[in-house]
Amino acid sequence: MATLLRSKLSNVATSVSNKSQAKMSGMFARMGFQAATDEEAVGFAHCDDLDMEHRQGLQMDILKSDGSEEGAEPPLEGDIHYQRDGTGPLPPSASKDAGVCAELSGQGKPKITAWEAGWNVTNAIQGMFVLGLPYAILHGGYLGLFLIIFAAVVCCYTGKILIACLYEENEDGEIVRVRDSYVDIANACCAPRFPTLGGRIVNVAQIIELVMTCILYVVVSGNLMYNSFPNLPVSQKSWSIIATAVLLPCAFLKNLKAVSKFSLLCTLAHFVINILVIAYCLSRARDWAWDKVKFYIDVKKFPISIGIIVFSYTSQIFLPSLEGNMQNPKEFHCMMNWTHIAACILKGLFALVAYLTWADETKEVITDNLPSTIRAVVNIFLVAKALLSYPLPFFAAVEVLERSLFQDGNRAFFPNCYGGDGRLKSWGLTLRCALVVFTLLMAIYVPHFALLMGLTGSLTGAGLCFLLPSLFHLKLLWRKLLWHHVFFDVAIFVIGGICSVSGFIHSLEGLIEAFRTNAED
């Protein structure tokens, strides 16, 4: 009798523990990231910008297994995917959690509120790369401030029309969601002649942006550490090498469990740092150099500023997944409005007060202008945030590359990089390490934060945020558009194209010159 009673109590305790873990997982999922054991598939939803914070971060979800479909390959244990479009296989061991996920979400995925969706968007457009905006004001003056407002309006609008491309009217006249991701929209626009061309273009742009984001994290880490300890006999290149040595274990990680625990704290710490910078600038309000804010622009360097501003607003790539996971998708437009209005106000104030404080001495990373007494503390926190944010775009880039080149069924260019037991093969691990080393080499030879940020914003930022959404909107919904929508789409496409080409050319020229200078040294 006692044995039976102990057995029942043990079963009850195990059940309570499992339910408690399920509730905690659901809570973390709604906050934007999820905790998991080694046997679970982890979906990470943290949008940082560059952080993708955009820029990087990323709306990742717990992914369902497609192994039950006829002809589908069985999922491999340990083959964990981090995808923007919310599709992909799970390990067999994750099937035991399917009931928990279904119970929590009602549809197999945890749904988020408009406020939680807004938090993800805010992380994407209010990340570390805000630190480069005062440098954009240095070369653009009041026009730079206008562009911060203009970019917010345009990115908010293109985000909405991108979501509109996910929906079509069915035979009953009802608006239904027929697509799930940016790639689906791109493929629909290129069908039927080239049904996969659009998706490949978007994937290439996505990979470029993610890899450039990783490079920027290494560059900013080296820059901040060098300026924090200028008396040490360590160069910026050496600090970048040290940062990369810390990041090399990213190639061996199987999930983002350890990193995800710190993501929220890092984001909050970054907001605190922004407030500290603004507070210091306000304390020197009497010395503000209003006469230094120009009405004219530096024709050679201002296009680079355009790329910096655009890059700080990039979030379109994960918006389809975010909208699809909202409890009430009708609140998406309202959420986009208040997040971009808030971003516009905060970015404009931050860039203006920082420039007024240091005027022509404004540096590429504004924290380098702080007094040495507080600069080291602030920069160390920012370096920690950069290093913890690096795995997010790195894993996303690796996942896209592996899916496109090694795991795309019969269309894969190379054999699967995972073995039959689900373990990563040695050459697959070598490719991951090579990607980390590539980000280091770029950071060493082109250690210019503003130039790299401007190049990325002009190339992929303008393309994903300005050009492609307006083009897709015209292609898919042109018969139903009002004349002013057509006018806005065409105007955004033309203006975005001009800014993209101009910024890309000037940024590329600056990078080539910097590369030659570093090669000679």
C-alpha cells in the first residue's frame, strides 16, 4: 500500500513538474524567446538590430515536423532549424512536446499580443546601430533629421503593404491568408515562369544582410574595446581577433538556449545606455552647438548616411512571421504605427542631442565621445551585448545556407551536411568556422563601422524595405489599388532605387579605399 502511494505521489509530482515547465516555456515564447532542453527544438524570437535586434533579430518559432507527409524525409535528431518563415523539420524527440505546444497556442504555436509584437519590432529598429545615427547627422544636418522621419514613414508603409501581399480574396469574397513568408511573396511574383527565382533573390539579400550584421558586431566590439582602453598596447584589429576567438564556439552550438536567457537583459541594458548618453548630453545643453547643424549636405558622404538611417529601420524580413503569430492580426497596422512613431521620436532626439553635444568631433560610434571615466563601463556593456547578439544572425545565416545548399531535397547543390544520426559532419562544421573567420577578416581589413553600415543599408536594407515591397505590392494587387497607392509605390520604388544606388556606390568607394589603406599597412 505504501509503495503504491509513493508511486502515485511520484507520478503526480512528475506531472506537476512537466506542466510547470510547459507554462514557463509558453511564457518565454510569448516574451519573444523560448527555453528548451537538448532534446527540444528551440525557436528564438528576438529581433535586435543590427541588432536584426534586424536589423538583427528574428521571429523564430517552435517548428512542426513535416515527416508525416508522404515522400518526406524523416527529420534528423539534432538537426535544429532557425527559420524566419516558420517551416522546417523537428527532431523525433520533439514530438512529445507537440501536445503541450498545441495546448498553449491553440494552433501549435504560441500566439503573441500586439504589445509583444511591438516589442519584437522595437528590438529590431531600436538596436545597437542607433549609435551610428549622430554620425549621419554630422554629414546630413537637418536633412539627416528629415530622413530619420521619412525612413520611419516609408518603412512603416512598406511593412503594411508587404503584409497585404500575404492575403488574397477567395471565391466567397473573403480575404484569406494564402502566403506565409517574404520568400512566398517573392516566388508568387515571379511565377509561373520562374517560380523560385524571387525566393532565391530574397534569400541572397537575407544572407548578405545577416553576414554583414555579424561583421558589424565584430567591428563594433573591436572599436569599443580599443577606445575604452587606449593606453593598452592592443590595436583595434587585435581586439577584433580576441572578440572572434570568443565567438568561435558559436559554430559548435546546437541551439540558442544559453544565449536566449540573456537576450532580454541585454536589450534592457541597451535602453539604459541610450538613456545615460542622452542624460549626459542634456547635462551639457548650455554648450550645444546649434550653429553647427547644417542646412547643406556633404555630397560625397551624405549617401552613406542614407544607408545608415535605412539600416537602422530594417525589420521587414520577419514581419510576415510576426503578423502570422499575433493573436489578433487586425492590430498589426496599429502596432506598426506606434512602434515607428516611437522609433522616429527617440532616434531623432538621440541623434540630434548627441550631435549638438560633440558637433564636428562626433565619431562613428557615439559612445567613443563619452569621457573616459564612464566610456569604459558603457562600452564594456555594449561589447557584451554585441557578442551575445552575434549568434542570432549567425545561426540564421547558417540555416539559410544549409537549407539552400545542402538540405533542399533533390535541388540541393551539395550532399547533406548532417549524418544519419543527426550530427553535423566535419566539413559542415568547417564551413561554420569558416563563416566566423570570414566575419573576422572583413572586420580586420575594413574596420569602419559607418561605411559597412551604410553599404548594408544601401544594398540589402533599401532593397528589402523599399524596393521589393513596393514592387511586389504593384505586381500582386495592382488591380485593386487606388491611384494614390500606385503613386506611393512608384515614388518609393524610384526614390529608394536612387538612394540605394547612390549610397552603395559611395560606400563601396570608401570601403575600397579603406581596404587598400589597411592592405598597405
